[in-house]
Amino acid sequence: MKGNLAARLGGWSARHRKTAILGWVLFVVAAVLIGGMLGQERLTDGEEATGDSGRAVRILEEAGIKSPATEMVLIHSTAPDGFRAAVPDVTRAIRGTGRAATVREPLVSRDHRDALVQFDMAGDPKTAADRVAPVQAAVARAAAGHREVRVEEFGDASGERWFNKTLGRDFSRAELTAVPLALGILLVAFGALLAAVVPVGIALTAFLAANGLLAVISHAMHMDGSASSVMLLMGLAVGVDYCLFYLRREREERAAGRDRETALRIAAATSGRSVLVSGLTVMVAMAGMFLSGMAIFEGFAVATILVVLIAVIGSVTVLPALLSLLGDKVEFGRIPLLRRRRSTGRFWNAVLRPVLARPGVSAALAGAFLLALAAPALGMHTEKLRMDQQLPKNASLITTYHHINAAFPGGPDPALVVVKAPDVRAPRVQQAIQTLRDAARRDGEFGQPVRVEVHAAANVATISVPLTGTGSDATSRHALTTLRQHLVPSAFHGVAEARVGGTLASSTDWNARLRGSIVPVFVFVLGVTFLLMLISFRSVPIAATAIALNLLSVGAAYGVMVAMFQHGWGAGLVGTHGVGAIEAWLPLFVFVVLFGLSMDYHVFVVSRIREAYDRGTPTTAAVAQGIRATAGAVTSAAVIMVAVFAVFGTLSMQDFKQMGVGLSIAVLLDATIVRAVLLPAVMTLLGERNWYLPRALSWLPGLSHGEPPAATPTVPQPVYVPTKG
């Protein structure tokens, strides 16, 4: 027990339970208060962007140029020029609000059935969404007097306002759903209210503390806005799981007749050690995101490592302190209909019996099933999803987006050429700008209008060039390639620095950067996970099996994501449709998260198998004992993770749907097909070879997986007292 850190931490916490509990409460309160006072600093567009488009954004940021929040009002008529009476009224209404800085001359579509009124919101573009409602109301009033036309508004401010309302509602629902779900599942698992509340309470306080500390860190390292959401997802999933494993083992030992102190000591030495190993593995896997060199992934790495670290600390300190304080009162609020059974259940026995009887057939069938699920991943296409891909296709905002793009191709998402020169007003530079403008107007790959804005004080100019196509299809990509490789170099070579940005350019640069960084991340995560498993279990086959099984889980998750969200197979089940692509940052993020999380189950299950083996049980019997002993805890933990992740699959945003569904499907497959079928089948086939360790690695430290030795009471020794005489 001397080398078991978890046992020492659990023992100290049980002996100093008031100090441990009070210390945890003070830590959480301090972290929340400090984080709330400082606030979280967000990534700027320049910090998040990469490649040529990233340089374009940084040029604008360095010059202090803020692109105004641009709004577009589309006036459509079924008859040619039927919109003409409505245009002056709509324009007058916009100007009358006093919220528009400039209202440009209306554009007319080629078929003369649509007019587009464009204007910039006055004031700070970052707060334009808070000031656009009166403009939308004025436009609606003007449109009410012209029932023969359809009037729709779309733009930066109105779009952000819609996003804020929708996402705020979504995340409120997610937060209000995830916690009760986890609590309800734990209530079923333990059959007692207090036993269910304790893990959720520790997981939530771990998230609150981590979120507070993240705010502090963000002042040195800016964070993406979704980092806190990812932290909530990971904190609930991991924090509840760790406490569940620990508490289940303590309750199991009490049910077996152990006294309170012994049960807690065994739980600390076994499940507590598994929590430490699993938490370390998850954190190391998350650290692989630092190798991407991309700010968004570095922020995700910090957020997830922080919440997992705090959840681990809470699980091995404050949890044993609470269990020591509560004792058997942790069973308070027992529900008779949910009383726990000692048996692992007919279901898992029914699954395990044929697996152990025919391990070869079971492994082949399970492996083939996962490979079949993974097959669609071979055709994975990633990109930074556009607004019309992110939101439901029946959303009013998206309907307007498509109407504008149909009438004025490329208008909603133009490419933006940013020009920087020592003197942007110099004749050579102005001539180059005009050359590009004329070339884009003549080329059929570009829509209209091509707009130029010169910021003389900063010596920067911007040229907005609409791309034909949908904004991300082959037509749009070809137009972007033409602009980047031909028109811009031809016009500005030797004259000025010119960079091409915009939504499609940003997506293209992201994909290029990810292709270069995903291999180092994969190699790092695989290599370090193998080493951690090798050290933990002193077995090359166990470490190799962990890597192979986790890769199958990740591959199956990728395949399901591609089938559902790229091709649209079964997308209606989660209220969405196929959008032709996977969000660019998801494959790397999902790989790292799943590889870390799947180790929860792997470490927990294999530790129990090794524990039985170390007691002298033959490997095949040890596998059966380990799977049966952990089936209930793994099932409960998996259901909680699946439920929490699935909540994110109900959000409106496509990237959150993809993340939630991908993670929940992967965890479900990992806890059932992988841990209940493949793992016992493979370990049964390997037999005693599971524990093979080459002589060259015999120097690895031996780590105990079993119960700690019973405490030996100190017996007072007789003291010899000499007598007189």
C-alpha cells in the first residue's frame, strides 16, 4: 500500500474528513468568485484563423479596422419589377431608425424579380445584434403595406441576434436536462437518493471550479467560446463516472460484510487507483491537442485537462471524506422499487456466456460489425460549416439566406481580398485594385457586386468578391482557386501584399492545417496511451489490445457521423439532415476525447481482471469474474455518458449535434460491443499470454491491483522492570 497514492489520499481524507470537505468547498467558492470577477477572454478572429485567410484577418485587426455589421433586405416579386414601389418605403424605414450608417443603392437581379437593399449598422459591430431589433420592426412595418411582395432581412446583426436567442435557449435546456438525467440514472443505479446526489454534486462543483480557473487562464491564453460547453460535457461525464466507480466498490465491499473502514480502504486502493490511472490517461490524451498548433484545440486541451484533473482530485479526496462521514447513511432515501440486486443481472450473464464459450466467433463477429460501421469514414469530408449548414434547413434565417443566394449568387458569403501597402492611395496600388475588380466582373465565376473599401489612414483596402455556387460546392471552390492562384497574384505581384479571406477561404485553410497536424496528434496519443497501459499493467498484449479496441471505437464513431451527417442516412432521427460535410475541428477532437474516455472503462475492467488474476485465478476465470463484477458500474457509467452527450445532439447547431451523436454512439458501442464482447473474447483467446512482458522491460515497477493488506493492530510489548535483589 505504500506505493498506492490513491490509497494514501483516501486514507488521509477519511482521517481528516472535515478538513478535506471544507477545503474542497473553499477551493470551489474561491475559484468561482475569482473567475466571475475576471471574466473569460475570448479568442479573436485573428488568433483562431490560420493560413492565408488568417493573415487577412490579422491585417485588419492590426490596423484596427472592424468590418461593419452588414444587413441585407431582399424584396421579391413574382412579376418583373414588381418590387419597385416597395423599395423606397423599405429604404426610408431603415434610414428612419437612425441605426443605419450607410444605405447603399439597391441591386436588381438579372430577372428583375428581386431587389437587394444593403446597409451597415451604425456603432460597434460587436454589439449590433443588440440594436438591430428596431430596424427589423421598421422593415416589417414597411413590408406590411406591400402585400404583393415578400420582404426578408438577413445579415450579421440579425443573424447573430437569432443565434444568441436560439443558442441561449438550447444551452439552458441542455444544462437543465443533463443534470437531472445523470441524477435519475444514478438513482436507478444505487436505489438511494443521497448515493445518487453525491457523484453529481462532486461533478458539478468540479465543473464550477474548473470554469472559474479557466477564466483566470484565459487572460494569458484566450479561449474559444465553446470551451466552457466542452468543459461541462466532459466534467459531468468524467466526474460522475469516477465517483460512481469509487462509490460502487465501497458499497460492494460493505455488502460483502466488510466494516466501514475496510470497505473504504479497499475502494481507495482499487477503484481510487483506477481513477488516477484513467484520469492521467485522459489528461495525456487531451494534451495531444497542443500538437495541433491551433488556438481552438489548445483551448479545448486546457479546458478538458483542467476539469478532469479537478474531478480526479475530488474523487480521491472529498468523496472518501464524505463516505467516511456518512457511512451507511449514504443509503439515505432508499426507494424500495429500485433496491440494488447483488447479481450482475441476467442480461450481462446472457451476453458473456456465449462470448466465453466461443471467443473466436464472438471476436470475429464483433470486429466485423464495428468495421462495417467504420466503413463510411473512408469518405469523410471536413470543412468549416457555413451558417446554412449549421442550422436547420427550415429555420427562417436559412430560408432567407437561400433566397438571397439564389437571386444574387455569392452575396451572403463573399471572398474578401485584403490589400496592405505602404501607401494604399498610390497609383500603382489603385490600378491593381481596379485590375482585380474588372477581372472579377468579367469572369463568370464571380457574382456581383464587387465592392471596394479603402481605409487610407491604415493603408489597407478590402475587396468583396462574391463567389458563385452555394458557398462551399465545387463551383465556389473553383472560383476561390481562380481568385487565389490567378487573379490576385496577377494584379498585385510586386505592388502590395494581398490576402484572400472569407468563409470558404477560412474553411479551406483550416482543412489544410488540420491535415498537417492530425498525424502528430494521433501518434502522440497512441504512443503515450500504450506506455501508460504498459506501466499500469506490466503487459505488452494488454497495452496493444487497449490501442486496437479504442481505434475500433473511434472508427465506428467516425463512420456513424459520416453516414448520418454527411450523407444524411438516418439524420431525421436527431432532427437534422445531411449537410455534405463534418465540422472541421470535430474528427481530431472526437478522437482525442474518445481515446481518453474509453480508457475509463478499459482501466476499470482490466484492473478487476488483473486483481482476480493476482489472487491466483486462471485468466479465463479472471476475465469472467472481472467482467461480471464491473458490468453494473460500466453500464451505469455508460448510460450517464451517453445521456449527457446525447443532450448536445438535441441542440440546433449542426456541429454540436455531430459532436453529441458521435460521442454518445461511440461510448455506447465501447461499453457494450467492445467491453462486453471484444475485450473478454480477445483476452480469453490470448489466455496466459495476456500477461507477457519481455525481459527487457522487467525493470518496470510492479503496481498492485488488489486489495491493500489488512491493517495490523499494534500489540503493546511487555516492558521488563528489574526487581530489587
